[in-house]
Amino acid sequence: LFLIVKPDLCLDAEDFQKLSIHPQFMPISVIALHITEKPFNKITDKELKDYNHIRTILKQSIPGKTNRSQLGLFHGKLTRSSKNVSDADNRTCRWRKPNIQEAKFYSNILKRKIVLDVSTKAIKCIRKYGGFDNYILLSKAENLDSIYGEYLRTLMMKKLQDPEFDVGYVVKSRPITYHYNKQKHFFRGNDVVWYPKDIRYQDHTQDKLKFAEDLSKKEIQEIEDLRIAAENEETVSENPILKRLQEKDRVEMEKLEPYRQQALADLERMRKKKKNLVQKTIEMAQYYQNQGFSADQLGDNAVRPRKKYIKENKTID
């Protein structure tokens, strides 16, 4: 039998000796920890939340690795040296740098948006693994090859083992921002619902009513309180819910009062305009009757009695 020790279950030298003595675990083959896993092997929850302590760990230098690769996800891609060979067989040393992009990823486990440098190889692997969290949790340490990746893996494992674990501030994470367009928000209006022409102008209040399963606990409690108040015949001054509803209706009516006054003014203006138009029509009819004109004599002007009336009045005046 062979015992494979996982990174989160690393054993000390005394534990190895005890296991080697036990016949069930002989011989033993132990996988050594990767150099990026060692700082988080026996880290406590307090140290994991300490920003200064984590920053000290992330600043550690690893031989043969760049600091930028340890703070990002390069998936083992590093700068390589090569030579340019000309037609005359002249060899010139050059560097071949990996394709690094700044990318944003959202962790469903940590509930954080993380912005970091990743290589195109890592982006392909993230897509292959089915997501950012799967890539961090399932990648081997030698493939991940990042101290920051192991830091994220430790946080995710803590969160999965204890859902109530408070992650706190995650290094290189940013708050989730929502873009707010002030002009769009001001002119957005109400939500438009399309109805067929035959039912467009009917009362659709019933469509907006909520069923019992759609109500929240607070709304259900308010309905129950209102029912009890109706049974006890409480007045508005006695019941706080009725007070709040009445105050809410009053505020809404105050907001609508300027529009109501404007509508009444527009209606009064239209009535005066219609009254003046009727009066002008009566005057035109009397004028044509006194002049003795008929529709046959007016010709085309019969369809435009107002213009004819104004023209005749101007000549008469």
C-alpha cells in the first residue's frame, strides 16, 4: 500500500516515523510539498485574514521565478532566452516573453471580483476547467506555480469547509461596481407592458396583484395586522400600520398635486377655446345669412368659411 499525503494534510517528521512503524502503512510514498504551498501549510485563520502577513508572504522571492509570475497566474510560462540567426549565421541573443493579459474573474465561492495578470495559457486552462474556482481548486501546484494562486486555494478551501467563515479582504480584489447613467435613470419612466389592441385600454389592476406565495414575510405580517385591526375596529390614529399607509398616500398625493393643477388648467383653457370657436361659428353663420350668400355662390370658399369670414370682415372694417 502507498499513502499519498495531500497538501492540506501535511505530516511532520515524527508523524512519518510513527506511520512507517505501523505495518499497514509500509512502505510509504510521500509526495513533497511544492515550494509555493509551504507558506500556507499550517497558516491559521487569524494570519489568513491579516493583510500585512499575507503581503509579506506574497513578496517572497522564489529562485528562477519572477515576482510578477507569483502575483498572477502564468501556468508555468516564464521568460525564455533564445537567439536570432541571420542569413550570415550571426547569432543575437533575445528574450521570448509570455503573452500576459490583465483579466477580471469572479469567484462564486469567495463572492469577490479579482483582477490580476494571467497568461493566455492560463486563460485557456480556466476555460477548460469550467471556471475560475475550478481552475484554482483542481490545478496541481506545479502547474499553478503561483503563491497568489495557493493563497486563493487556501481561502476557498476554508470557505467550503466552513460556509460561515468570514473571508474578509482578499488581496487584489475589487468591489463589484454597477454603472449608473444619471440621464437614463431620470428619463427611464415606468416599465412598459405591451397589450393587444382589444384589451389595451381595459383595467389591468388584477394582473399586478400578488399571490400568497409571492408575498414576503413582512407583507404577510402587515396583512395579518390589518385584519386584526379591522376586527377590533381600530382607528387610524391607534394603528401604526394604518398611519404609515395614510402618510404614504398623502405624500404621493402631494407629489401628484402639481400635475393635477396643470391638468385642470389645461382643461379650462380647452373649454374656453371651444367656447370661442362655437361663438365664432355662430357669428359667421349670422354674417353669411345677413349677406344673403349661399354655398353655390361661395364655391370653393364654402369649405373654408373661417378664412372667407376674416377676409370679408377686414374689407368691411
